[in-house]
Amino acid sequence: MMSSVKRFLIGRPLKSEQLGEQKLNKTKALAILSSDALSSVAYGPEQILLVLVTLSAAAFWYSIPIAAGVLVLLLALILSYRQIIFAYPHGGGAYVVSKENLGKYPGLVAGGSLLVDYILTVAVSVSAGTDAITSAFPSLHPYNVVIAIVFVLLITTLNLRGVTESASFLAYPVYLFVLALFILIGLGVFHILTGGVPANLHTPLGTPIAGISLFLLLKAFSSGSSALTGVEAISNAIPNFKAPAPNNAAKTLVAMGSLLAVLFTGIVFLAYYYGITPQEDATVVSIIAEQVFGRNFMYYFVQGTTALILVLAANTGYSAFPLLAVNLAKDKFIPRMFTVRGDRLGYSNGILILGLLSILLIIAFEGRTEHLIPLYAVGVFIPFTLSQSGMMVKWIRQKPPGWMTKLIINTTGALISFIVTMMFFLTKFAQVWPVLIFLPLIILLFYRIHKHYEAVADQLRISTCEAEPLAIEGNIIILPVAGITHVVENSLRYAKSLGAEQIIAVHVPFEREDDTIFEEKWKKFHPEVRLVTLYSPYRSIIHPLTKFIDTVQRKASESKYQVTVIVPQFIPKKGWHNILHNQSSLLLRAHLLYRRDVIITTVPYHLKK
């Protein structure tokens, strides 16, 4: 039943040889890896105006030079990540760059920041898209959390089906959003050029504004820079591209940067020229669309595609998180299960964990994750700063041809990214302070996992200089028995086949009178096998049994004998029947697994009904 449901939702397993068919071309890659960056156009320009409006609406003309500054940062990031793609063609982005050029811990800071950021990407994007839907249909507002969880489950399932299938489905909404905004910007500019928009709606550029300060401008700039979240995703996902992967990834990155620059500039310019003021019940894009189109089909087309891309921006996290997790897992900083490909050749463990953590975040914040946006943004700009700094170190060390130009690009990007990061901490500390707690905790977790893997490797490694293990002279078998049944008979036959020096059957009764009754039955059943009864006044099977096993093991080790515990277990025909039984064999194995020098063998007996 479960297998059929899985096949229906995810599809038939793919052979490893079909991995090449799961690679993305540039058109599909642009859709699924740019959705986060492109969706930020819906809120990035608004973030600038929200800061400037605290002074006055007359200060809105500053949004133009601030937008120019954001474009300079975007250009520096695009050029830098293009260099990263060719320098590190196997993916990993900021984590790999920082680790190799700045050291292990800066790399872990970058990797940890991005892992958390991708979880926030899913939670924030889906919640924002859900808000857009419930704003249009207010009766659905009480179900915000449920709707958001359903969206996460749908996107998770879609990604489990494979990269190409999710890309084929998600490409349409992304390109429809781009088309809708191009029409909006084009028609808005046309109205301006033809004199359809009064010039008195906005303050002329250069108008002196009382109370303006560099600090306020930097605050507006850092808020507007939230539009650049998601730029790094392509450099993390290079392995998902068709060959030649680095070339295709670089072209996709440039295309994404160009689209983002045009859309961001267009929305900022229209907001300024039309004199748009942010409102609580309407977004800046919504107000512009109403001014340009009126309340007609195109207005709802813009709103609909905006809501869709806000939800689908979560897919950037699903594309980049698993691949970043693979790099961290290969370096033994997170569990190795993240390196395993699923039935559809995607890294399904990473996809599932991302979906689960996102749902937990949505539930914890009751779907209201808008105050996580600064934390979400600072989680991106820390890796931005580290990756740019890492590339600076790389060029200074290696000095390849043209390295000075590359150094200038990365230095510019690192400086601006650092300023933005500091501005987030200075102006929005109340919202971003958790990063100062969770990042050290994540680094500590990475360290402990890595230390464990190193310790395991040291203990498993075969070395010629190691002392020879002690020889085993014989075997003592302990067989726990609950009664005289086919299950016990089956296990006893197996025990005898091993040719052990001694077989000890152990029975644990809860009542004194049961001792004699069972011993008499056992003498008739198998008198040649020694029986030990361990009365348990506290009705525990595990405690007296493990204590007896420890005693036997200590004595056996003195004679160089190995102790083997054979655990009889019957297997019901149907899986759900297991809940009808007490699973004492499972509990016993769980306790014995941590006993040194004791071998545990399970002998199954399969029931027919």
C-alpha cells in the first residue's frame, strides 16, 4: 500500500545511468534557481520606501540613488559568483570558497548561514505567498498555517519527483511573473513618456530634505539589498546543469542578474515617478499595477503571478539546500545520509529535511514569518561577505592573469556586503540577534559531528602496527525464552547448529510459583539444555537478563570465550500486527547493542496468518 502511494506521488525509480537525463538546461535552471531572487522584486523596492517614509514622502527621490547602489552591489555579486562558478565547478558556493581560502571555521559559518537561510527561504516565501492568497480571499485567513503547510508538502513532493519534473512545472509561473512585470513596467514608462502621469506626483531629484542622514540612507540601502537574496543559489547548484555545467551556470547567472536588475530598477522608478506610498493593506507592486492598469484583468494577472512566485521562490531552497548539504556531508560536518540519492536521483534526504524544518518554522511562528525577513537577509549577506573575501585571498595568493581586475570586483563586493551586514545588526538588532546564538550552536554541532566521524574512522582503520586481537577459544550461547513455542524451538535448532560449547536458556518469571512450573516443562522439552530462571520481583525482563549476560561475559572473557545472545522473534504476516505485541525482543536488542564483546543474533520465525 505504502509503496503504491509512493510510486503515485514520486514516480518510478530511475537507474543511476539516467542521471544525465535529470540535468537542467539554461531555460529551466533560470526558472527554478532564480525564483527566490526574482520574487524579491515584489518586496525589495518597498523596503527602501518604508525606511524613507519615516522622514517624509518627499524623501522618496533618494530611492533612485539607493537603487543605483543596490545595482552596483548586484553587479559585483554577479561578477564574483561568475568567477566562483569557474573556479569551483563542482558547486558549494560560499561554503567551499570560504573553507578553502579563509579556513575551516569561516567556511562553516558560511555553510551554516546558508543552510538556515534556505530553511527560512521556504518558510518566508510560502508564508508570504499564502498571505497574498488569503488577502484576496479573507475567509481563508484563519487557515494560513494549514495552507502554507500544504504548499510546502506540494513543493517537497514535486522536488522528490526529480529536478527536471519540478523545473518543467515551475518554469511557467516564473516566466509569467517576469512577463507580467515587463508589461507593467513597459506600459508604466509609456504613460510617463506620453505625458499621462502628472509630474507633480513626485519630488524632483536633488530636492533638499531636512533631517536626511547618511545613517538613514545606509539603513534604506541595506533594506533594499534584501532584493538580492537568492543570487548565490546558482553557484551552489552547478552539478544540476547539463554539460558544460560551468558555462551553462555562468550564462544562467548573468541572465538572472540582468532580469533582476531590469525588474528592480523598473519598479523603483515607477514607484518614485507615480509617487507611490507604502500602505498596510496593499503592496507597492499592487498600487503601481492599479495605477497603470486599473482594476482589470491585467491587475489581477500581476497580483496572481506575484503570489505564485512568492510561493515558488521556496523552490530555490529545494534546489540549493540538498547540494550544499552534500558538500558539508562529504566533509563530515553533517550526517552522511545527505549524500544518498533517492529513487528519482535527487538528494531526497536533504529535500525531506528541508520540508520538515520549514513546516516546523511555519507552525512555530503561526505562518507570520514576515519579521524573519531581516534574519533571512543577514543570513545571506554573511556568506556574501565571506565568499567575496575568500576570492580576494585566492587572487592575492595565486595572482593569475588579470587578477587585479578580479580583486577589485571582489573587494568592492566584500566591502558593500560587509556594510550591509553591519547595517542590519545596527538598525534591526532586535530581529537579527538570534544569528549570534544559532550560528555558534550550528558550528558546535558541525564540530561534534566531524569529531565523531574522525573517531569512527580511526577505530575502523586497519593498521599493520596494531596488536593482534585475542583469539576466541569457544562460544557460549544465551537464549532468552518466554515460553515453549515454535519460535523458541526454531532458535534452539539454530543455536545447536553453531556447535557452541554451552547453550544456556534463560527464563524471567514475574511470580515465584512460575519458576517450578516452567522448569518442569523445560525438562520434558529439552532436558539436555541448561535452563536458568531469573525471578524478577519488579516485573522487568531487561534488567535481570542483561545483568546475567554481563556476569557470563566477564567469566567467559577470562577463558577467551565469546558470548552470543540469540534473540527469538516472530514476524507477523502484516506489518500493523506489530503494534499488538510488546516488542520485548526489540527492547532487548536495543539494550544489548551497547554491551561490549557480546554478539547479538536475531532468529526470525515468520507467522503464516
